[in-house]
Amino acid sequence: MFSVPEVTPEEAKKILEEEGDKVVLLDVRTPPEHFQLRIPNSLFIPLDELRFKYNELPKDKKYIVYCRSGERSTFATYFLRQLGYEAYNLAGGIITWPYEKESGAA
């Protein structure tokens, strides 16, 4: 498995509160997963599409990447870091996120 920097949900929440629009929550799950449940204000790019869409992501932002449990987001974080992005994996994924979540149509 790849080794990438991780943040806990608590650390991620603090970063989001302190740095606001300088931070992007990136959801790399599948469309049905994203539709079913997501962290509010997440940018959604499925892992399968990330290799084609990464160039749409501004490099002056910090990315906190998540999936369901943290495995796919580890790969996505590694990929983004190799391309020069400041990216961190959300440890444990959305299943460990104890804060607000939303479901259904955004």
C-alpha cells in the first residue's frame, strides 16, 4: 500500500474551519455512493475519472481526499501528491466522519 499523509476527521474539521475556501474536500467514490451520502460542500470526482480531470483542480488549494473507508482515497492522494498537489487522505473515510453529512440530490 502507498504511504501518504493522513488527517483524522477531527484534524480535517479543524483545517476546514480555519482555512475555509483554501481547502477542498474531494470525494473519489462512485456516483451512487456520492448520491447516497456525502460530506457537505465536497467536490466529486470518482477515482476512475481522476486521471482525466486532475488538471481541473487548482494547485493553490489543499485537498482532503475521502472515500468510504480510506483505501481508494489513499491511492487518489498518492496520485495527486505525485503531480505536485498538497493532498491528505481522510483516515477511515466517510464512515469515520462524525460531523454533518447530506444525502440525496445536492
